[in-house]
Amino acid sequence: MRMVQASRKRVASLLSCSPEEVVFTSGGSEANNFALKGAFFARGDRPAHIITTQIEHPSILVPCEFLERQGARVTYLPVDAPASSIPMMSVASSPVTPFSLA
């Protein structure tokens, strides 16, 4: 445990943040879940609008579905299969209400 705490302090120093803000996860799926839910629940009264794509990994889509049930607005942008890109008209037609967690 001391090694984890020492590592957390070292990473925090490199990122210029407090050790309490550094979270280690077991992998990408857990990190995605933690980040999405953490941002949603930390937002306070501000409205939540998450923009993602229809082809995201389940570690993004499942938390997004959960957060929709909690009141978040989620926009799932289509992806142009031949070009593997997001059509710009999809982005332009999706109103964004940004919020900062700082």
C-alpha cells in the first residue's frame, strides 16, 4: 500500500495536482466508467450533455445509457463507415452545453 501511495504522490507532483485527485484503475473499461460517472455526478446543478459515437466500446455506451436514466442528455453521433469518420453535419446539429469541473 505504501508503494501505491508513493506512486500517487509522484504522479500528482508530475501533474501539478493533489494526490487525492489521482486514481489508479485496473484498466481502460474501469477508467471510462469512472470518468463518465464521475464527471456526471460532480457537475452539481449544471445540465449534462454527453456526446459520443454509435460505435463506441461498451465501456462508454453502457455508462452513457445508465447516465441517460439519471437525467443526462446523450447524443450518439453516427459514423460514416467507408471513411470511418463522423460527418460534420452530425456535430453541427448537436447542440453542446459545455461545463467545466474545475
